[in-house]
Amino acid sequence: MPVPRARLVGRARELGTLTAALDDVRGGAGRTVVIAGEAGIGKTRLLDELAARADGVTLLTGQCADEGSGPLPYAALAGLLHALVRTQGPEAVVAAAGPAAGALSPVAPQLVAPGSGAGADRLPEVLTNLLAGLAAERPVVVVMEDLHWSDDVTRAVALRLARTAPPGLLLLLTYRSDDVGRAHPLRTVMAELDRARLTTRLDLPRLGEPEIREMAQDLLDAGLDTTSIADLADRSEGVPFYVEELVGFLGTDLPDSLRDILLLRYWNLSRAAQALCRVVAAAGPRVWYDVLDDVLADPSTASGPRVVPDGAEPEEAVREAVEAQVLVVTDVGYAFRHALVQEAVYAELLPGERRRLHAAYARALEQALVRRARSVAKLSRIADHWWRAGMLDRALAAAVEGHRAAVDGAASSTAVALGERALELWDQVPDAEAVAGLPRHELLRTVAESLRGATRTTRALAVAHEAVDEWPADDPAGLARMLSDAALIAGHAGSDEGPELVERALALVEPGRDDAVRGLLLMLRARREMLVGRPRAAIEAATAAYDAGRAIGSAEVVSVALNLRGVSRVQLGDPGGHAEIEAGREAAGDIWHGLSRYYVNGSDAWLVVGDWARAAAIAEEGMSAARRYGSSDSTRIMIEGNLAEAQIGRGDWAEAAAWYERIVPPIHDSVYSVYLSERRVWLMTWQGRVEQAQAEARRRATSWERFGHLEEQIRSRTSGTLAELALLRDEPAEALERMSVVVAPDHVRLPAYDLPQLAVAAQAIARLRAAGQDVDDAPYRAARDECAHWPTFPLWSALFEAELGTGPWTAVADLPSPGPVHLRAYALCREGARLLEDGDRGGARSTLGSAVAEAEKIGAGLIVRRAQGLLDRAGLTGPAEERTAPAEGPGTGLGALTAREQQVLDLVAEGLTNAQIAGRLFISAKTASVHVSAILRKLSVATRTEAALLARRR
């Protein structure tokens, strides 16, 4: 029975939102809309309606798919690329991708040969750039459906498109909300996108009875009685797909379960068509024509007498299923009209039938590998079919092969799924090592790395430990390399065991025999010493790594060793370190690992000495190089993060804030998220978004603390930001406690990180002293003096003295020494407050006005609010007559009060005395008394209490 098509019902609001987004994109904007709802709720139907209105727009659609045990890798991306090639032509797509076209090979091996050009890890970037380039020419709508079945690369593409919001591109993402549980990786992605306000979200509700009636009348072209409508509403539960399925069977006995409802059309097919649908269901939601032909011809399935029992041809069975709209025809094969129907038909298969069909599909897909280019998706499906067929030896071999292909194709989630399955099968297969073609400890190593790439760092570390435990004792160099992998994973997992693993590995390799591995380990040791704040030990280790690199002729080791040694020299205040960092760049040549260290650490080395221009120049060059060389997201983000820091330092706060808001929220918990989230919170604070900053800091505190134990830069910065937030909560004791580490006996002095902390400590000490506590500042002064050689010492020293009240704020405001630009506005604000306290109202007005102007220029809302608040409280912002004692006049009532009298009345209502009011508003007690007398007279009341009551009634 063909399925009629109803008008879109009950979705006017949602369609209006999508149409408005499409109009925005036609106007040159970039938009992302997420459409969520349960299975059958009408997500695709809504998009079909929008597509009908998308005249003059390029529409590209990709749909994720499930292969039973996990997402089919790249399914949606393959659809997008296919549509892109169809609209633009293969030559144009490859040309547009340029040198990076090789990154497309895992998705479209028939378009670009595997192994050519850029690595697969660049796929999200390359595909995003392709779509952005197309959108620059004409409006583009990119649809990515069923993200509940997405793999990690597909989610990365969706995230990148949402973050960058290419002008002229509308990104539409759909997923089944009922299939995304608490632990589903998409849940985190969507939460981060919502938090970053990168998307508009549409949650599709079920239809009510009026909408069901309207839909049914459309489908039947006739009216329905109340009883039929009520029965239809009850059985369909307001899900549009079920309404469509049921409406043709009204007046008949209907099953109660929704699963049985899905099978109504299937049950009306002939036995031959039903059998064919079961064969198609074993393939998944869709199947290629030639693969289905091979399965039907496979003797093991007994397809002839079973599928066509009445002697009918298979084509006739297919035609019947298509005409009944159980199956639909695509350009490459057959698919079920809805995934829910496929799931229901698959459940009809008997266990033996399933095993035979899955084995037949595995054989057919292996034959397809000969006819078509190999791909991760095909290998993954083959592995899944062998597993479901219960042929464990072939399932193990296929899982390992698919795992390797997924690793090479940067498909982390698929690599993890197949790698974990191979480990699960290992003990169930005799002579597993021979079947798999590699020993188990090697498989553990690659699975651990895949888990790390998928940001499942805790599990990755556990698997890495298992690999270390199983590594053969007669391979010390291999074990040392595995230990180095485990050390890297430990750092990403926030574990402090990395140093121990590195030292254990170094004990296994001898100089002159295993210098390749030794050089790698010495680089890790140097990096660790640098990060924990021991630059002299880092220089020693980097020198040893340099020697090892020279011995084996490794430009990569030499380059990174020079970089680490140079950065460590900069930490010690040795300006020659910058030259050594540059030497490291020269040694790198075209090796991206060496160059990436230069762009990350080289730009940071100028940041710590306050040279924002040089830092920005290196970072900007690095961003271009990252695109050219095919950098990983993590490296690219760290380079961009250094540019954002340079922008903060020189006062381009709006640009930096926009970058942090776009990039930080979706990043998984890692060392990268800690670095960037801390700077984001700091910037939020000084922009004046204090409550938001406090909340984000609370959310991140555990992660900050865990990673702070591993890196001194993280510890110092997160502690400093948390201390500033504590001061804003008026908790100076907590702030000083966080800063006390800089005066600890075992603390290694690092001026770049210590000087800002000492300034915060000085403010906390002053606040505690003002509250009557006796706090010794001598240890902090001594720590400050140890940093006298640092380039930015004059600025931070002046700030330290000013915070303690032992130095002038003008020294901070007027000092030309390099430093963050916001400190001048901050110092002007503090100097204006001092002038008010000294009674210099004219000087205060000028200085605070300058503070407001300077702060507004960079967007430092915290300083603007403080300075403007002081001006308002002191009565220095209104006309001159409002800043003097109130004049006598005939007016009465609240409306007769001047702005200054309104301020005084509010403080009277708070219960403040004249002296307290004077202190709050920076006026004399006598002037406060005059204001109170004028208020009582104008309000025609005798006491302050009566005036307060009137104030509260306003």
C-alpha cells in the first residue's frame, strides 16, 4: 500500500525559524540550527519542506548510519562529498582542496588516492574549508542527519562548521533525542554548543489531537469521526511517522505495540518480498545493488528457494517492497523508508538466518573491495558482519585490519571500537597472534593511542599499562618506546606518573645503541622539567637530547631539543634563549613537529616578556603554516591561543573574547582545555562578566587543580585567576592562601609567572590589613626582589608597592615598561579612588574619567564599572549644581529630590548614619547632614525612619 504524503502539520513555528535562518544565510550570515526529537517525529520531513523553499541555494545532505555495533565511519561525510562532487564536479572539488586533497581519501578513495597529500587528521579542516569556499560563491545549506549515529570525525566536522560559522552557510544538524543517553559523546558536544551559544535549537514535540486530525484528513482526503481520531491519537501517540503508518489501516484490528505497527506494511507483502526485506535488513539501513546481488546469489543463504518460493524473480519481490514503500530506491541501492522499519524487520530474522546473512554480506563486501577502492567504512562493515556471523577468527582478522585502516584514516572512534573488539576476541580465537598478524602487546599499543585520540584518556592509560606489562623483556627498545607513549597519555589524563615512566624507559636504552628512542625520551624529560618549572634541569636534558639527535642525524630531535633549551633559557631571564628558539626553527626545515614547537613555544616566549607584537607575528605565521602542513586541531588551537593572549596584552579584547567563546566550550577536558579556559575566565572577569566567570571557574576547578600539579604555568595562572575571583568575593584570606606558594621554601623562582601572582598577593595583604589583621609582607618582598632581572619587573614591582599602599599608582599608570594594557586603566581607577579619599574632587573626576575612557577602549567592563561607580557615588557625573549642597526650593515629595538626594535617601533607607553616608559617597559628614535635612523637608517628614519608609514604597 503506497504511503500518501500529508502537508506539514504542527510545525509552523519550527519552519518559520528555519526559513528565517535561510534568509539570514542568503544575506551573508552563517547559521547553525540543531533539530532534535524522538524517532519518527518528523525531523527529515521538516527539512524536506525547507528544501522546497531553498531556491538559488546549494543543498548538500549527508546521513549518519549505524552498523549495529557502532556508527558507520564517515557515512554522513561521504554523503556530503558525493553531493559536492555531483554539484561541482570531481576535478573542481580536488582543485579546491589543493595540496590538502589527500585528507579526503578516507571518505572518498575513488576521488583521491589513499596516501596522497595531507593526512586524514586534516579531514575536518579540509572539508570545512571546501564548504566555506563554496558558500563564499553562493548560499549553501549543509544537512547532517542522524548525528546520534555519528563517528568522532563527523562530530568534529559539525563542530568546526558550527564554530567557524562560514558566511553564507546554513548548517542543519539532526539527531534522535531518545537515543542520546547520558554517556553518549554527542551529548557533550551539544551541551558545549548550547553553552557557547553557537546554535539555535529546535526540539520537535509530538502532535496533539487537532494536528493528528488535520494530518489524517490530508492523508485520507476524507473526514474522520471522533472515535477514529481518538483511536489514531492513542495508538500513534502523536508521532507523525506512526500516524502515516496507521492511517491506511483504520477500521481494522490493529496491534498494540509500536514495533508491530511498523511491520503492518511488511506483513501485507508476499512471502518472497518479506524474505527479500529480511535480507536487506541484515545489511543495515541501506545496501548497494551489486552487494545485494552477491548476497542473493550466495549458496550459503539458500536464497533461491527461500527468497523466491513461488518462482518469482527477485526483481519482482523488490518492486513489490518498493511499491508498498517498505523499501525506497536510492542512486546506489535500496534503503528502508525509515530506520525504525529496518530495525523492526531485522528483529524478524531467526538466529541462524542472521548468521548466514551476515557471513554472506561479509563475503560480498570483501568482493566489493576488489571492484571498488578500499575504505575504512567498508572494512568496518566487513568486521562487523563477520562478528555477527559468529565466525570469530575471521572477525578478529577483520577487526585488526579495520582498526589499522581507521588509525591511518584518523577515525578515532572506529579505531577504538574495532580495536576493543579485537582485544575482546583475542582469548576466544586459537592462535590469535597468527590470525591477527601481530602480537597482542602491539595491538594494545595502537588501541591505547586510539583511545587517547578519542580523548578517552583514562581508558587509554589503563590499556597502555596493560601493553607495558605484556611487552616482551627481550625488546627493551620497544618497551622504552611504549613507556614513552604511556608517559604522554598520562600527561593528557592528568596523571603524575609520566616522569617515572620516562625515567624507567631511559634506563632501558643505551647511548650509542638506541639513540633514536633515547632522543625521544630525553625530549620528554626536558619538556617535563620545563613545564614543572625546573629550567636548569630542562636545559641539561635538552642538551643530551640534542647530542643524541646529532648522533643519529635526526633534524626533528635536534630542532625540538634546541627549542626546549631556548625556552628554558628564556624562563631563566636569558635573552639568548630567543636566538636558540630561532635556531631550532632553522634546524626543523620542513618537519612539522619541529616547526609546530617553534610556533607554539616561540610565540609564548615573547608573550612572557610582554612583547605582544612579536608573539602575534609568530602565532599568525604559525596559523598559516598549520593549514599548509595539516596540523592537528590541538596544535592549531594552541597557536591560535597564543595569538589570543597577544591580543589581550595589547588590548584587542573583543577579538580575543570572540575566539575563546567559539573555541573553548566544545574542547574535551584536557591540558588544552585547561590552558584556554583559564584565560577565558580571566578575560570574562576583567570584561565585567564576574558572575559568569565565577560559575565557569567553579565548574573547571577540579580539572585546573589536577593539571596544575603537572605544569607550573597552569598552576600559577589558574591560582592567580582563582585568587582574583576570591578578592571579588571579598575573601582576601583565600586569595593569599592561593598565592602563598610563591614564597614556599621549595618554590623555583620563575619571574614570568611569579610577578603577577605577587601583585595579587599584595592586594590580598592590603585588604587583610584593612580588616585589622597583621600580615607580614617581608617574604613576598624578598620573592619580588629575586625577580629584578626580568624585563617586566619595573611594572610589576610598581604595582606590588601600589597595592600595598607603599608606592604611587601613578608609577604604574605612567610606566612605559611592557605589560598588559589594562593595568594602566586599573591604576588610574585606583589613583582616582585615592584622590577622592584625600578630598581632591577635581583631580578624582579627571583621573576617574580617564580610567573610564581607557577601560572602555579595550572593553574592560570591571574597571569601567568601578571607576564609574566612584564617580556616581561622589556626585561627579551630573551638572555642577547637583554636586553641591542642595539649594532651598518650594518643591516637595520624592519627585522634588535631586539625583544626589536620591542617593542619600537610599543610604538612609539602608540604616546608615551621616558619617557612614559621607564615607560611602566621598563627601564630608556636614554635607551629608545638609542633604538629610533637605530630604526630610521635601518629604514633609520629621524623622529618618519616616523617610526610609517612603523610600521603600517607591
